[in-house]
Amino acid sequence: SMAIPGGSRLRISGAGVGKATATFRAEALEQRILMSATWVDADTGDALDHATEGHDIGHGGEGADILEGLGGHDVLHGHGGDDQLFGGLGDDTLHGGAGDDLLHGGEGHDTADYSDATGGVAVDLTTGHTTGADGHDTLVSIEGVHGSNHDDVFSFEAPAPGATYTIDGGGGSNTIDLSHFDLNDATFDNGALHIHTDSGDFTINYDHIDSIQFGDETASVIHADTTFDDFSGSHVFVDGDQAFRLNMQGGHADWSYDADTDTLNITDIDGTTGDSTLSIEDLHNDDLHIGSVTLDADLGSFTSNVDLDTLSIAHTANVGHISIDDGQGTIDTLQYTGGSVATQPVEIDANINTLAAQELGANVTINGDVGHIDILDDITIDSHLTVNGDVGVFHLGDDIWNDADVTINGDVDHVQIDGDIAAGSTLNVAGHVNDISVNHIAGDVHIHGDVDSINASDISGTLHISAASGTINIVDGDHTFSNDFSEPHAVTYDGATKTINWNDQAPLVDAGVDMAFEPMWFDDTLAGDHSATFDDLAGSFTDFVGNAEQTLTFSEMGVKEKLGDQYLDSHGVSFENTAGGQYNAYSGANVEGGAIVEDLTGYDGSYDADGDNVYLKFSNNDPDHPFTINFDEPVASVGAMLAVGKEGPVHSVKVTLYDADGVKIGEHIVEPQLWDATTSKQNYESFFGIHLDEARISKVEILNLSQTNFSDALVIDNLSWSHEPTPPSDATVNEGDTVTLKGIANDSDSPNLTYEWKQTGGPTVELDDPHALNPSFTAPADAGGSDITFELHVSDGTTTSVDSVLVHVNAAPTAEAGSVTGDEDTAIVVQLGATDAESDVAAFRIDTLPEHGVLKLNGEAVSAGTEITPQQIADGDLTFEPDADFNGDAQFSFSASDGEVWSHDSASFTVHVDPVNDAPDADAGVDQVVQENDIVTLDATHSSDVDGDNLTFTWRQTDGPAVDLSDPHASQPTFSAPDTRHPTTLRFEVEVSDGETTRIDVVEIEVHDPEYDWVRTLNYTQFKQLDGDQADYLSPDQIATIPNSSWFATMSTEARESLDADQVQALDVANVSIGYLTPDQREMLTPDQVDDLGYTQFR
């Protein structure tokens, strides 16, 4: 509380820490505190009697002062003591001074000022705590702080969303502590930090700060131009609105920074190896300006995420990889300084405006466009320059040496080579070229697009132009060749013979699947089973034969018949180059309906006229005379089983297809599979089957790649073919599969074909290389049930052929959530469900197990991963057995499979277990031993009911002297234990009911007389004075301890005469006279006791 001059009272409200609001009410203060303050008008410097609504300066004394600034922009000084400073309205500055002070800014933007502190301070504006040499202060409604002239730390542990804080570090080396946040949470502005959090952003305006400590990194603040020598490691630097990370690993770098232009220069590196790395990362939206980077030593890689003006590489430095903004950035000038570029390969991912070098003696790959390439000298032997992009001007001051090449996978405006393209070297341009000027071409020049002119003093090598269009001029010294094409045209020029070819034949193209030249194999898992049926061995080939238009079988050929053209009339097929002098057609032995090659070394007499298989045997391995099958009319498909004799090793067979003009359609090496590994029958089997989308096959050549001896002869079985194309069998794949498109292309005119795959339908996929003949892609995870279509465009530079292919993506089944309801303590049948758009569900799989019970299959507990067939589900074999007395919901998850792929997501199955009333558990409590007249409490409170029903109780006495229960229907009735002369057992039962069913439990209460218990503790020397009633309590064991008649005689007559039969029969009559017994007691003696009597006692 504070007193206000003039007797008024003031209520001050201001924003506190975060969104809290602190409220202070002015009350009466001691006159001592009021008198200790002095006030000055901040505008005029005049002394004041008290604070005003204007701009005031207030000073407290060395004691505990309370100062209030009221209105205006006030400056309050607490000086010594634990002061309370209240700024009030306006933008106030509060100096607490020494002591533990309260600084309350009130309304406006207020500042806590520690410029007079005697040591460093640690301030957290977000929690309102300050510690340091001047004490522990509390800050309320303070938005800014001015540090001391020492080393200060400014923390932000609990920032308010949307808040703006102002930090002036003052003198010393000062740190902003943001250890609760990572560098990625910050955005740098000019003298400001914007910190992004899940709960909202906040801003720090700062000045005179040297470092910023994040949770994951420390950033240094640059205040002026900076030079740094021998830098290594990774560090972040901040300059106003600029921030960047410099990372030098495995060496040192010298660098400088111009604060006025935000320009970074790397001036030198040293101590590096081929494994060292250097990277520059701009951390702000405004690009860092990199003026120059000099790499004058070996380096594994250099990366930057911003463009740079000049990259200088010493010719002696081997730099493995350069990347600018992940290949999307630009190097204005890349220059190799000194002599020939070092010998190690370098790959550059960037666009380059100018590439300059003295000489190229290494493999350089540039993944980007280059405006100007200027190499003053040679590209030396075995050196390779590859540009995967367009080039404006390529200039070489001397030669492309032997076995060197320049490859530009894009367009080139101008090529100027002042020297030669030497023999064995290549200039290869994938796109178009305006003009080429070269001294001498002795090697090869390949232009896959168009070229306007090629001018050379001499050409002794070859020129290949794939897509010449419009006017083309070729000057070879005195020889000039010109032409004008209305559409792209292939041109080949042979400089040795000075001849030019204008070619124009479309390439053959097949996008795969429906025209795939693919071998189809037997199932080699059947190895060793020589009696397997043909369907078991080659189901897919059997389908091929079954769908064929014709199949040449044994029944249509004679045994030992030499093959030739005798089947032209009946089948339109003839054979060439069969093995002369040997059996050219003969049957194999039939084994259980199938066929195997029995004996190739000679006819074994096992010919079966009813057999349906034919073997066409040959042993040729002469590549000039392969076994040949000729069709009089072109066919669209052809296939056969191949077998190698039992004495031969595994062999390969080359199958080649030709059209009617003798143009090769394609070829494939067929690798046999071992399917019969028994000792006596060892045959290597395989088969091939080719489907084309049109009838083009006129000749099939089969070359046996084996030895020439007879035992290695090749046998053909079930030669089948069709003239009409079969419907294409498009590929089917599963989601997530890696799919390879199997394109085929041939062109007899041009060996240099280009390929381009274009997707024409279905979910978009990314081919790993759309310009490869056999690219791959990953079937999308969400593309089930869809068709993805592609076109393959094949160009020979002049004409383009197109074929298409369809890939069907198998839709994974969907496991459907389900539920079932059953009764408690009963096995419940579980019916799982799933749907599949293309086929039936093949299996279910348990993914997670339920709680509160056991999932069983045919009575056996299942585990996670157990697979279950739909038939088992339909038969009710899957059940859930809940835990005893459990009711409620139990859940587990499962997946479904179509036999190819499992469902993407598990489905949840819920078993609702309905409660069934359970009888309560009755508990009458533990048996008790009590004394007569005790108040006894019966206790049934431990009775329970698993269903939680309210219980009622009914107590009944079933044995013992009757007693009166206080309340027979209470859970804890009481009664008074009755008087008893002997221990007496009372028996009670309690009937516990839950309203529907009851249970009964029993308890026994044994009641004792205290005197009885005392008597039972006496020995024979002590119980002689007992009266008759007390003697009744003596146990037989006590009586048995009486040693002689003298001790027996000392008992009172009343006690002796009260002994009952059990007690009398316990007497040791051999030592104790029965004369002290009454006649009735003597009648109680046992026969054994009578036997022990001495003769003196017979009387």
C-alpha cells in the first residue's frame, strides 16, 4: 500500500507477467517512507513536492521505499533497500538499485533498468524474476529490460503468445537464453527474433547482444565486419536480419563477412582431405550473398543452399562433389585456376553461367545448365566432361584427346573446338545444336536432335544426326553436303569415304507385357520328382499350349523321321539344320500320364503310338547354322519346352525371332532349370513363350550353347504357335511393389535410339528414369484397384514409334470392423469380415490379442500373427472365452489377405460380453473363541458380489444354547455369550442374497467360562482345594498326573466325588487307591484299569 500526497487514494491496475493482472490499492503509509522520496520534473528539472501526472523522476532513499510515478513517462530510482516502484501510466523506466525490489510497470511499455548494477544480472521477463549483484527483484508488467555493464543473461522460460519483449544488453558480453526452443523455431529479423511455438509466437527486439543460446545450437551475433581464420566445426552466425550456418568438417577455413552488404567470402581452406566437407546454409528468407569461395585444397564436398558469385578451385585440388541449393542454385563463375584440373572426378549439382579452366584432365559431371564453357587447352586422354543440361557456348582451345569424350544431355547453341576431335574420342549431344565448328574430326560426333551446320577442315571420323530438320549443311574441307527436310530425318556421314546416308525407318517398339519376350519357367521346387505330371511341372506352359492355334505332336510325325519341310502342307512349318543321321523325331517314355526325356543316346523301343508329345532333337551349336523353324505365314506367338539330355550339364539356349524381311525382332537367352535330379534320369528343362501384338514372326532360330557331342543334344517338346494375337495379359502388381516396365526396341538403321515413357492414365507415379528402356516405379500405396497406363516413345532421331502398356494395381482387401454379443462366462463365436474388390478373401490374421479373455481357434489359444482361413471362420472355429465373471467390451484387431497382399489397416473387432447375474460370495467371518457374557459380533461384511449388487443378510442360529441376536438382518449383529460350565460351541449361518440368488456360510463361536480356563492351568499340587463344580473343569490329562493316593487324598471330598467317567478313567490306579472313589465311580473303571489294580484293592 502507498500513501498519496493530498490524502487521495489511487487504484493501479496493470498487465502482469503473461496475461495475469496485478491490482494494487493505495493505503496510508508511514510518514518515514513518504519523506524519503525526492521528485524532479523530467521536462524542466524543477524539484517537486510529490509525483505528478507528468514526466517525473523519483529517487528513494537507502531504506525500503515505495515510489509511484502516476501518469507520464517516469523514471524511478529505488537506490538501497527493498523498494517497491510503481510506474503507473505511461512508458516508465524503473531502477531498483540494491536490495530485493518490486518493479511494477503498470500501463504502457515499461523497462527495468540495470545499467547501474555492480555486477551481471540474469533476467527473465516472462517469469518476472531477476537475480544478480543488486539482489533478487520481482518484475510485474515489465516489457523491456536494459542490462548492466557486465555479462548479462536474458531468459524466456514462459513467454506469452503474441508478446513483444525488448532487450538492451548494455555493456559486457550478453546472452539471450532460448534453451527451451530450437534454432528451427526462430525467424531472424533486423534486430529482432520471432520465436514460433505451438501455443503462439512471440518477439524479442534486441540490441547489444553477443550470443543467442538455443536448445540445440548457439548463435554468435556479428556487430561489424568480421574476419575468421582457421575456422572448423559447425556454428551459426547472426547479423541483423541475416543468419547463416558455416560447417567445416575435417580441416580449417578462413573466411570474412561484410556486415554492410551481408556478403560472405571463403578465402582459403587447409588441412583437408578427400573426406572433408564444407557447407554454407542460409537460415533466413533473405538470401545470404556469397561473394567468392576459394577451394585450394582437397575436399570431399562443398554445399550451399544459396547462389554464389565465384567459385575458384585450384587445379591441384580434388573436390569430389559440389551442390548449390540441391542442384537448383547457380554459380555465376566456376573457375579452375592454374594448370590442368586434378585427376579425381568431380560432380557439380548446379547451374553455371561461366565455366573456365586451363585444361581438363579429370571426369567432370555438371547436373545443370551452363551458359558458357571455356577450356583454353585440351580435354586429355580418358577425361570425360558431362553436362546434364543445356549449354550456350562450348569452346575448347585445343583437342579432345583419344578415349576422351564430351557429353551434353541437352541443347547447345554453339560448339567451337579450335583443335581436333581425336580418333577414339566422342562429342555426344542429346538435343539440338545450332552450329559446330572444329578443325579436324577423327572421332565420332553424335547429335540426337537437329543441327544446322557442321564445319570442319577435315573429317575422317563419323557423324550421326538423329533428327535433322529443315536445312542442314556439312562442310568437310572441300566437300559440302546440304539438304532440306520437312520432318526430322536421320543422317549418317562417313568422313573416311566422304559418303552420306539419309535414313528414315521407324524403330520397332514394344512397351512390354502384351509383347514381352520373356521366358516362362518350370517350377523348380519340384526337383527330384520324375513322376510328376506335366501340369505339375509347367502349369503356365500348359496354358500356353492350350491357348495355341496349333501344336505339333508326335502322333502327326513318324518315328526316326528326319525333319525338313514335310510339315508345310499340314502345319505350315518346316525345319532346317537338324542333326543329320540321328533320330530327328521320337517319343519319350510316358510316366503316369506325363512325359520325360528317357534316353537320348538311342531309341529305346518305348514308343507309344498313343503318346501326344513330340520331341524335335538337334545338337547344333554352330552359330552360322542354328536350328531354325520357318513359318509359311507370320505368327503372333510361338513357344516350346526345351530339354537337355541326362548326360549333359546345365545349358543355355539362345532364341532369336525374325520377321518376314529378316529383321531381328528380339532375342533372349533361356537358362534351363533342373526339374528331375534322380540318379538315372537327370534332365534340364525350361520353356519359352512369346506373345506379340501382331503376326510378325516368320523365323525362330534356336542355338544350343552346349558341346557338340550327341549326349548334349537339345530336344524341343510341344512346339506351339498361333497366327492371331492373343488378348494382352497386362501386368498385375500389388501396392508398394517395385514395378519394372519391360520395353523392347530395335532399329536396323540406327543403333542410337532414345526412349521416353509417358504416363497416360491412373494415379501419378514417378519413374526412376523415364528415358531408360526399362525404368522402374513403386506402385502407390493408395492405388489399389486402379489401372496405370504408359506409352513408350522410341525415336531413332527421325521417326518415333509408340506402344502402350497397362499395369493393374491389385487392391488390397479391407478388413471390416465387427462385433458380436454374448453372455458372461460363455464361449462366444467370432465372425470376422473383409471385402476385396477383385477376389475372395484368402486369409485373416490376428494382429493384437484381446484383454479380459482368450481368443481360441478350435479350442487352442491363438497368438498375435495367427492366420485363419475363411472356412474356419464360417465353421465357427474362432471363439472368444471371457475371463471368469467378466462383462463389458473386449477388443482385438485383425487384417485380411487376398493371397497376394494384406490389408493396409487393421480392423477392430469388439466382443460385447453381457452380464449374467452371479450368486454372491457369502462370508460369515472367522470362527471365534469368547468368554461367557462377552458381547460377540458376527461379521458378514466380507461377503461380496462380482456384479456389484446390493446384498442383504439373514442370520440364523443352528446349534448351541439359544441366544438373542441384536438384528438378524444386519451384516454385523451382536449377542451376549451365554453362561456355560463347559466350553460350548454356538453355530450360526448367514444367508447372503443379491436379490436373485443366495449363498450360505457358517461360523462357530466357542464360549468358555473364565474359571474353566483357570482350572485347566492347574497341576496336581494345585487342584486339591477345588470344590465339586471346579473339579468338573479338570481335564483327564490333569487327573492322569496325580502321582499317588496321598495326593489324591488331599483333594476335597466334594472334588473327588464330582469326577465324571472321563476323569475317573484317566486315574493311574496302579498308584492311586480307588478306595477314595464312590461306588458309582468305581463302576466307571475300564477293564484295563481293573487289570492294573493291586490285590489289596480288590476288596
